[in-house]
Amino acid sequence: MKRLFPYSFFVVFLTVFITASGYSQDHIYKKKYKDTIYCTIVDDKVVEVFYKLYNSDDTTIYSIHTSSIEGYSLESERGKKSEAELQLEEKIKQLEDFINYKPKYLLAISAGAGQQYGRLGIKIQAGYNNSGVVAAIGVLKSMPSYQIGGQLAYNNMYLTYTYGTAGEFKTDMEEMDTFNAHSIMAGYLMSVFEDKVLFNFSLGYAIIETDQVPGYIADNLHDGIVLSLGAGFWLFDAGGH
């Protein structure tokens, strides 16, 4: 019987050691108060680190934003991510999100200049995933102008067809009047400031409708390259990530 005690003690000790070694003791170094969290890191999502408390019955998975820490060390890897490395990874992730953002808005409004805005005006976009209908009202010198059409998009790139005011001319009565054009434009849309603000730029080609103007005026009108530039807000965004 005396021989069983050392053997039993060894088995218990070995069991406890194996169980404890299954959970590595990692360190998260907080900026505030220079605290250290003793834990087991379970995931690193670049902007957040997820962990469980080390040697604790608490099975909750906690998270901490990388902006709140100087870095962390893994017992298994014996390494530590510096603050500069974490910040670089976060900026890369933000850039990837910015490039790959897919707006799924139902309604957006923007102000701008160019063909899609009736020279200078307000454009409303209604649709889903950056595809839908577009309409604009604006001013061309002192005269009202408009554009109406549709838009097809893939991620941030889009192709738009609109019909509306393209320019002005002087009539025989020395009065100013406008003529219309069909426009096909390709563009790129960006969303910034938590995806609340949008910027768009487009370049395309306008085909003038010459039957709206006298012949001697039409002879001096030519189809050509047009562009648009605008900025605005999502009025409702269903989220694109």
C-alpha cells in the first residue's frame, strides 16, 4: 500500500500539468495604466483581439480594440506585436474595407457639377447596391436643367445612362434656350466617414439631340466628352460589408 501513494501522486500531478498546459498563458499589454492581461488569445481580427482569461473558470470570450493596447505576446510563439505593427495592420484593413466597400443604399443625395448634375445641381439616386435610377435638377447659367436615367454598378464602379439638358443656344429672337443630349458615363463611387459621405466621379460621352435646335445652330454643335464630380450623403444605407 505504501508504494501506491507516490504513484498516485505522480498520476494526479501529470494530469493537472497536461490540463494546464493545454491553455497557454499569453500577455496583452494595455496602454492605460500599463496593465497586463494574462490570458489565452483565441483570435486576432486586426482591429480587435479576442481572448479568454488565463487559469479561470470564466469561459467568456472577451475582446479589446488594438488602439487600446501596445501589443501582445504569445507563449507558444514567444513573439510580440509592436504598436507600430498593430497600427499598420489596422490601416491596411481599413484600406481594404474602403476599396472593397459595397454600398447597399436605398436613397442617396449629392450635389455636384457636370453632365449628370445638369451642369450644376442636385442628384438623387434610388436603388440597391449602387444600381437603380438617377435624377437631377440644376441650373445651366440662369436656366433650369435636368437629367434622368438609370445606373448599373459593380461594387464601387458604375455605368450610367442619362437624358437631359446638355447646353444652351441663342434663338433668332435673341433669347436663350437649351438643348438635350444622351449621355453614357462610367464612374467610381467612394464612401468615407463611417460610410455616411459619398464622393463620385464619372467620365463619358454625350450625343447631342440636334433636332431640337435650328439647323444653323446644330451645325456648330458637336458630340463630345463630358464629366461629372459630386459629393453627398446616404439618406438610408442598408450596409455593404
